[in-house]
Amino acid sequence: MTAEAERPQGGITVVVGSHPHAELHDRPIAARLKQDIEQALLAMEGSGAARPTVQILTDLWFLNDPALVASPAVAFGTAQTNAAVAHFASRLPQAMVVDGTFEILLDRTAGDPRVALRGVDADSTALAVSVFVEKYLRGWIEEAARAIKAARHDPQCL
């Protein structure tokens, strides 16, 4: 079976760094974020569409698969510990900035289903994830679900 065949189709990826610091500090946050995303998807379940899968991958796997990079994803950490965060830093607009602490990068107007949450350290990264969940997750999940649904009908659209 090829890697393409093994990849869940129509999914959402939570991206953590492959750095030891990210494994220690960010991996537990990724598990909680995955649960938050799954709960938000359950709340939307009345739409009749198949629920997207949610997976946690490291930045190395994520960035080496163009289909994943174009798909709905939340990358978080510092730019030094998660290359996906660094990758999105110049590609996504700032939705929220707390100077010297964290920034939330997402495009709420163009329908881009990708998010980067960048903190200056582990604590500020955790705070960025919490704020994202509180302020932006519901709207982002709706956009991500639309992108996934469109991709199922036209795989070239992501």
C-alpha cells in the first residue's frame, strides 16, 4: 500500500514539531486540540456529510506532502521547533497578536483552511492554542468542513 493510499482522505491535521522540545511540551497540547476539533465536528454533525478525520502529524511528514500542506491544518509551536509554523508565518495573515507572547495566523476572509499558532515559548504557545479554541475554532471548523466537502467533489480544489 502506498503512502497516498494510507493517508486519511478529507481530514484535518494537527501539526506538531519534530523537535524534542515540541514532543515534550506540544504533543500533549496536540492531543487536547485534536479532541476539541473532534468535539466541534460532532456538534456540526447534523450536516449529513461524513465527519472528517483528525490526525496528529509532525512537521516533517506534513511539509513533505503537498496535499496535506494545502488541506485544513492547525500548526502550532515556536518557529524554531515547528517548521510548519515557520512555513505558514509568511503565508497567512495575523488574526490576533499579543506582543511578546503569541500570534494567531489565519485568513478569515479568503477561505484558507490553514492556521498557525506561534508562541515565544511553551507556555505562550499553550495560551495561543487556548485562545484559538475559544475565539476561532467554531468558525474555522465550518470553513475547514466546507473545504473538505469541496475537495471530495473536486480533489483539485485544495
